[in-house]
Amino acid sequence: MTNQFSLDLRVARRKAGLTQRDVAQLLDVSMSHVCRLEQGSILPTLEQIVTLSLIFDCSFESLFSEVKQTARDHLCKRILNLPDNVPTAAATFNRDASIERLAHRLADELSTHGDD
């Protein structure tokens, strides 16, 4: 299951002149773990994402643009299924405005990023 992240990781590692063993040492994981990351069979933990962004001097958003797009798509679908009639209380006072802002932000990102 190769994905864009795994390809980007492999390219970034090779461009930096690092071996899988180097990246494994820097991530404090086994070399087989790095191999599986590059094959796309696993995704890194949040700590590994941040570490990779430091190693390769890039934002973690750029490493995971494909994952972010998928999450954006799923969120757009799930937001439509939120219940409408939630009783208003102090804890839910801003709920409707927050949901509306999220929906607008997702729509704006969708039109801006398209096929990110």
C-alpha cells in the first residue's frame, strides 16, 4: 500500500544522503520500521512525524498533505451527520457557530487545495 507519504519519505531520505539505518537511529526505531514506513505499510507516530520534519527540514504538513486531504474529506462528510437539536447549555453555547466556522473553513480549504 504505497502512498504519497512513503514516496516522499524515500525521496527526502535519499536527497539528504541518509541511509535507512541513519533514519532508524535518529527515530530510535528498527531499520525494518523505516523500511515499512517507506513501503507505506505503516504510518509514523506523531513524535516520528515531528522528528522527520526536523531531520528533513520540512513542515510535517508537507509530509502528510495526502493524509490531511483524506481527513478533510472525511470531516466534510461527518459534519453533515452531527445532530441538529442539541439543547443549549453553557457548555454548548458556541456549538452552532463553531460548527459553521468549521464547515466554512473546510469548504475554503477544499476550494483552495483541491487535489492536495
